[in-house]
Amino acid sequence: MRLFIAVNLPGKVKRSLGELIQVLRRFPSDARWVEEANLHLTLQFLGNVSEEQVPAIVDGLNHAAEAVKPFKLELGGVGVFPTVERPRVLWVGVSGETLALEDLQRRVQREMGLLGFLAEQRKFSPHLTLARIRSPLGFRMLLKGAEEFTGRSKKFGDLQIISIELMLSELSPKGSKYYVLARIPLSGFPTV
């Protein structure tokens, strides 16, 4: 099973981002777009995992989430990794309580590290991927269009983060399909 850990988005936010993707698909470019239903914030990619490992992963995620209180994020603006000259990813920015998101991601990586999963070598940079860019062909016009569109709407939505999800990714010729295997609530509320 190909697994990853994510924060999923409410339908309203996905639809708002889907509108942006539909506008940007009209620009001639060499981009592979994320399907609206698959939009999410990745905390850690685990890769191919045996079914027997899933209970330990869920236990680790429960431990990671137990000290984290729900928090708020906002999605808005666009950018590119690594540079405009060598674009690989077109993304939407994440703002708000990003320190809480970074703390949650560190906790997830620590728990998954105890299970033998390798941590991402790059520094965690909160973002939501819209497209993977295969070549710079037409990219500058695409980016200009994205900046103009986001300049009008500014924000794509507010998120109340209350859980993380263990996701299954099934690859097919028509693209990836994602399924929630486990939803782990954030439970950092003080007990009374």
C-alpha cells in the first residue's frame, strides 16, 4: 500500500481552489494538475507500506496528535518551487497558525521515524500543490495568470484543522485516487 499522512481540506475550500485550477488549465503549459478531490496538505509521505504496519502507524499518529490543539490556517497567494527559472511545483500559500502546523509535522515525523520511516530531508515549507511542472514551456504566462487570479480573490479559504489523516494512494493511468484509512483527531484540549 502506498501511504502518506495529510491534512485534508473541506469541500468548499477544494471547490474554490478547483475554480483556480480550471482557469489556469486554459493556459498552454506543460503542467500536471492536481485533481480537485485530491487537494491536501502533505505532512509526510511514507511510500510503500505493508498492511501489517498500519496499526503501528495509527498508534504513532495518535501519539503525535495527542498534544496538539486544533488550529486555524488560511490559503492564499501562489508561488513556485524551486525558482521561476526552473519551476517544478506551482503552489498556494499557507498562512495563519503555521507554527502549530510545523509542530504537528515535526511530531508526525518523529513518530514515523521511530517506526523506521525516513524524514523528508528538505525543510518543511507549508504549501498546497496545485500542479507539477514538467518543463518551463509557457510557465511565465501561467504564473502571471495565477497571480492575477489570486490578486482578485486574495484568499481561498480558512481552515479549522481538527484532525490528520492516514491516506492510501492508488495509482492508475487516469491519475491517483486517495482514500482515508484513518482519521486521527487533534486532542490537545485541556481536560476539565
